[in-house]
Amino acid sequence: MAATKTLTATARMGAGKGAARATRREGRIPGIIYGGGDAPEQVALDYREVNKLIYAGHFLTTIFELEMDGAKQRVIPRGYQLDPVKDQPLHVDFLRLKPGASLRIDVPVHFINQDICPGIKRGGSLNAVRHAIELRVPADAIPEAVVVDLASLQINDSVHLDAIGLPEGCKPTSRERDFTIATIAPPLKAAEEAATAAPATAAVPAAAPAPEAKKAEGAAPSAAAKAPAKGKK
């Protein structure tokens, strides 16, 4: 289950680009909390804390206990905006998590036992087809990751969704129910040799030109013989 962290926020007055810019000038990050049947709330967050959390990784799969004005509510980030030049956070969207609710979320895939995988030990390599899987999960039990065990895979083996156990209460959202998650690819050298191997074909020598037919002996000259010159009178 994903870890829960604490995050402090303050109520933010006003909405729109002007109010958001004013919040940033104060060294804070504007945000909004929505969902759960309650009205949206505009909030302001500490810039350094949010920036650190985003770049620490797994920000969008972390549940937060958001403390604001003495009250707490469980939320999960659903998106954030970064400055296109400076890569600094500009805005964060949070979704309220009510008991019994569910949500769609991309859960990262973690591969274990690569060091003892027979296919990898023989020179193969892990080809991760899916680095994350979109699942519908309980809001109270968001998994931290989907774990794929490689301990028994040989070269050219593949792992499909049906072969792994999803966390309890989690269901894939894709209509393709048994898609491939990873394969063990053969060694690159062996793959190249297999692709280029072909029986050598012997070069067929060019046919020698036919010798010119010898002229038949005693053949008549090509030009007609001139008549003998008449004697002088």
C-alpha cells in the first residue's frame, strides 16, 4: 500500500491567473482540491516542500494528509504543472479521497530477482513492455507497485497480466485483459546472427562467349572476281 505523508496548506482567496501569480510571488504554489462531493477549495502550498516531493518521485501515487486551518483531509495529487523553461512547479491538483471510493491510477511495475533470472544469466536482457499499469483501486488501499518476479524466466519467455497477482481490490482498466508486461530478449549478438544467417550460394561463372565460326575453306570471296582485262588491238 502506498505510504501516507503529511502536507501543510493554507486557504487561498480568489481564483484565476492573477490570483495564482500573486501566490507564486509570495513563494508559494497555488493548488486546488476537488472531488468527493464537496466544493472545490483553492489552496496555497510551500514551494520548497512541493518541489522536493515532486522530484523525489512517486508524487502522483502518494496519499497525503493535507492539514489546512486545523482540519485534515486525505488527498492524492492528480496532476501538476511545471514551468516549461525552469521546470519549477506552478500548480498542483488534488483529489479528495473519501472512504469507500475508488479511482483510476497508474501503478508502477517493479521487477524483482533479475540477478537470479536464468534467461538474464545466459545473456538475455529484460525488455519492459509496461513500466506502469492503469488500475482502478480502492481509495483506502492504493498499491505502491505491481511486482513481477523474474526468477524462473528463460530467454524468449514473456510475462502477461494474468500471470501476476494484482493487489486486492485492484482491477485493470484496459480492455486488453492479458497484455504483455515484459519479455526476456535473447542476446543481441545471437539475434543478429540468426537474422543474417543464410546458406552461402556458389557463384555461377559467366558463360564463355562462343568462339567465332571459322570461315569455310575454299569459300568464295565476298567480292565477285573481276573479268580479265581485254588485250590491246
